Amino acid sequence: MKIDLTDTTASKINKGLVQARRAIGTPAVGMVLTLVVVTDEENAYDALKAASDASREHPSRKLVVIKRVSRSPRDRTQSRLDAEVRVGTDAGSGETVVLRLYGEVSDHAQSVVLPLLLPDAPVVVWWSVDAPRDPSSDPLGALSQRRVTDSYAAEKPVDELRSRAESYEPGDTDLAWARITPWRSMLAAALDQVDSEIVSVEVAGEESNPSVELLAMWLADRLHVHVRRAISAGPGLTQVRLETSGGPITLHRSDGAMATLALPGQPDRAVALKRRETSELLAEELRRLDPDDTYASALRFGVDRLGGIQSAAERAEAAAQPVPALPVRAVPEAAPASAPASTSASASAGASASASASASADQGDSDRPTPAKMPPVKKQEG
């Protein structure tokens, strides 16, 4: 059932929810949380569909907040709230209220959302696009126990990770972190089968995919080794290579569905590593409402501490380049046999001067008479 409310208030929306539940014959409320979805008109359909699919696992009241942009200065001063109430098959499991905010009321979305929250139920806020720099300080984020963002939807994903690390508060999480859950599980299981020392790690994936950086930071934080981030054609994460003392461990996925796990001394095996939909990622985050300490530790490790980013083509080009030859140093002329081979130039010059002086002295002594030589003395026998 669907009810449209134009230029309405929060109290009229609550009355519309009660009327819709009675009309379909389900007056009881069996929802476990309130999910607030903040999006724009362009991404509203995809965000609402993902939230509805996730609610089949987590029955919830979904409040979709859409801030409409006013084009003229006159429209910006006029506040208006339009709502669309959906109950039953149109809302998945639970209830859905689509809120469109116009004018000044768009700057005070928390005043519209607060009266519509389920009593005594946790609140989760998900920004599908344009997440605030500090989610915990946002007026809507202050109402929630769990704040979900998606750095993959940002214009500069790596800079978004830096902002998340600076403003992190317990309860913050990222769908880019949920995307690497199967990778983390597979790598942890692989390391349990190998008794070797890990030397270095390389993580390869798309250039603008923050999940690659998060996985690299998690490995560096947990293994305390050098981790380098490499660029590949994708899709998403493509390969993790761990160099160990017993041989390399490789988890490679080229098609976004099946991966190949290679362990030293064991045959290669195919493992399922399918890229998941947004609804599956959101459902995973709704399973836990406590702070994720592992995510916080990996995020605070820092993107700048990873190894330099290098593409596969750049690595191949660097390997193909010849090693430059060392410059050849001139070898000095050999010194006289009586002089050591390491004699310096100044010592050679000094030796030449001494030789000249000796030659002059010998020439001067040649004018003197040569003394007669004494005959050898014969040894007498006793």
C-alpha cells in the first residue's frame, strides 16, 4: 500500500503509517531497527532498492531522506516536506517513508526524522552518497548507534579514507570494508595452513577502489610486514600475493566471481569469491551494531604508510630495462717496484724528486777517487 502526503508534517506521517497498517491488516509492529537512508534524487531508486532487499533479513522502518535542491532564491526560503508512505509488499519487510525536503527544512533533517524513529530500537544511518566529513558530528549521525558510509562512491576514494581515519568514532563503518570480508576470511584460512614466515605482501586491484587500500592496510597492521599496493585492470580486487620463507601464497581473481588459491606444496584450488550487491553489504553491516575494532585499527594504520602504487605495465617496463653499467675509473701508471702500488700522485712526485736528487749526488761523487777493494780474508783452520 502506498500513501502520498504533500506539504505535510511528521505527525501526519505517523498517522499515515497507522492508517496503512490497519488497511492491510497488520497493526502489530515487528521491526528491529530504524534505518535512515540519506541520498539524492539521482541515487534514490538504487538506495531504496538496496535498503528494501536488506530489510528482508532485518525487518526495519526505512526513512529515506532526499534533500531537493531549490533553483531560485525564492524557493530556498520556502520550506516544504513531501512524504510517501509504503507498507506491505511495496516496502519489502517493514515500513518505508520517503521524505523529500525543500528549502530551509533540508538543513534540519534531524527535526523531521526524530519523531519518526521507532521507540526503544537502534538507529542506523547510511549515506549512500555525499557522506559528511565527520559522520558522528552530523545531526543525523548523532541520532544513531551505527553510521555507514561508502568511500567507493566518493569522488576521491583515497582522500575519503584519510578523512574517515581522522574523524573515526566507535560505530563508524564503510561498505568498502564489508566488500573485503570474503578476502579476509580466505586469507586467514590460507595462513592457518602454512607454517612459514611472511616476508612481504602485494595487493593488486582497480586504481579507484578503496577496498584495495583497506585490505592492504589490514594485512600490514596484522602481519607487521611491508605491503605494497599495485594497480590492475580489475574488476575490483584481483590479487593478493604473500611472499613467505616457504614459497609464495597467491589468491588471484580475474573475473569477479571465481578465484584461484595457490599454496606452497599444494595443488591450486578454485574458491568462490563473487562480488556482492549493495544490499548484501548493507545486510552484513546491520548484523552487528557494536563498534568494529578491527576496522578502526586497519583504518588508522594509514594509507600513506603503504608501499608505492605501481601498475602491472610499469612493473614489467621497469623489469625490462637494462641495469646501468658502473662508470670506469682511470687506472694510474704503475709505480717503481720499490714503491707500493697505492702511492698517491703527490708521493710519486716526491719519489721523482728524491730520485733526481740521488742521481745528482751520485754524479757528484763520481769525481772522487774510488777506494781500493780489500782482498778477502781467508779463514785459518785450527
